[in-house]
Amino acid sequence: MARRRSPFVISEQAVPPGERRTVQLDVAQLYTHTPVGMPVHVVHGRRDGPTLCLSAAIHGDEINGIEIIRRVLALPQLRRMRGTLLAVPIVNVFGVLAQTRYLPDRRDLNRSFPGSAGGSLAARLAHLFMSQVLERASHAIDLHTGTAHRTNLPQIRANLDDPGTLDLARAFSAPVIINSDLRDGSLRHAADERGIPVLLYEAGEALRFDEDCIRLGVRGITGAMRELGMLPRVKRKYPPRRPVQVENTRWVRAESSGILRTTVQLGQRVRRGEQLGLISDPFGDGETQALAAFDGIVIGRTNLPLVHEGDALFHVARVRHPDRASEVVEELAELDAEEEDEPS
């Protein structure tokens, strides 16, 4: 007889195998004396397997991930899931309430990990998430968007030098995967120090829902869960195309202040020296070109036409074969609605 799994215990609440429950972690109080909690939804499978943490809204204005997690939790496949899923759709509760990237103390939560129980508000929130959720996981997927007035092509950032993480990133099947350095104070850095592989999914724009980015995120998470053995693998008519793997990227910045007219799209291939946009004064008397520094594809751009000298305008990923990379981006960006709802 197979050994029955033990309940998953979080914040003194036990979730039996085969059940799911939402647990509120006490964060703090507002100065109105209103309590603030961080909701954690636990899906505890009947059979053993990895523990995957899904997190979103570490930056309070990056809301695509909230909807991605909501849709993942509604998937019927989870009834047969192995292992445990810890889903935190809103980590930075304060930021979401205020529709801002930051916490009330103006700190960036993703520069505050691992935090401390007796530090600033950001440090305390980071410590709560680390100690109660992330440190209980074997793997993690953290969901983000571009910052205010910037949009990102769907992409995965991770430590691709680790073979297991590379396989997981490929299974997510975002158009682009980037071998990204760790930043001090980030969730990825804190998790790496604890041996927890993390995929960071960047897609879309702050304070906006992007349906393609959301659907790709849901499909990517289920693909990663299949790679981990949490969900059964499915038969495909055609072998999946591998994402474009990128080793370095660069932002093209404004050489002058003025009004920007963009001439390229996200995912578009560009050649070294190719025009990405034109900056002019309000009268059109003079124009300055924004030019690609190398061959690649556009993975991010500003949506704000009013720019100052030095502003970041276009994020270009260096690739060896831009034409082929652009084709892969187009193929992977065309979502198949049937894949989202395929039976487990």
C-alpha cells in the first residue's frame, strides 16, 4: 500500500492531500487599523511531487500575473496534479491597492529579499514571503510585466547555465529565453542562494491586461508543470519549436529630447544600424534617429512618445540569426486556444 502524503501545513493550517485551501498570511495593519493579509492558495496533490511556487505582483502595478494565476487555479488538470502548488497572486498587497510599483516606504520589494522580521516594511514583507512560502518550494515561477509606459515581448529570464533550469525555461515556451544575471536583493537572488530554481516571466505592460501574454503565461506554467512531472505530458502533432535563447541584451537610448515616432514592433528582427524610431521637436524642424547597435530582435520598448535625452527606448536582444529568430517569435506567439484547455 502506498504511503499517504502528509498534510501541507502553512500558518498553522493543515491542507490534506487531494484538497485545496486559501490561507491569509498576516502582513501588517494600515494606519486606519485595517488588517492586511497576503493570500496564498495551496493545492496539495494526492501523490508526491515537486512543490512549485507561483508569485505575481511583487511590483504592485504589474497585474498580468494576477490573472495568469487565477486562470491556472481554474484548470481542471489540477485535480490530478502531483506535488504541491503554492500560488500567491498578490505579493505586494500595498502596491496593488495603490496601483504603484513600490511599497508605502517607497522601497522596491524586488530589491528587499530575503528581508528581515524586524526591518523596514519592505524587508518584513519579503521575509514573510520567503519564510512562509518560497523556502517551502522546490521550484518557482515569478510573473512580471514591463514598468510604467514600457511593454515587454513575452520572455523568460533565468540562470540558463543550470541544465535543469534551461530545460524548464524551454518547456515554458516563451518566444525568448534570456540568460539573466542575478541582482542583489531580488527574489531570484535569494532563491538561488537557497538552491531554488526560478523562472522570471516578463510580458506586457504595467497596469494593463494583455490577453496574448496572459494566455501564453498560462500555457507556459502548465508546460513547466509537465516538465516537472506535476501534470501528465501530452502528445503533440508536431514537435515544439525551441524558444530563441539570448545571452545579452541592450537598451537603445534617446540621443536627444523630443517626440518619438516608433517604426518597429515587438518581436521584429532588426539589423545593426537599422532605424528603430525617430525623435523630433514639436515643429518637426529636426529629427534624430534611434538606431540598433547590433543584429537582433526587439524584446521591449517604451510606449511613451515624449522622451528626454538618455531615456531607454528599445530593448534589443542580440541573436546570431535575426530572421530565423523572428520566425520563431511569430510561431510561439500564435497561441492555440485548444492547448490551454486540453485534458490531462
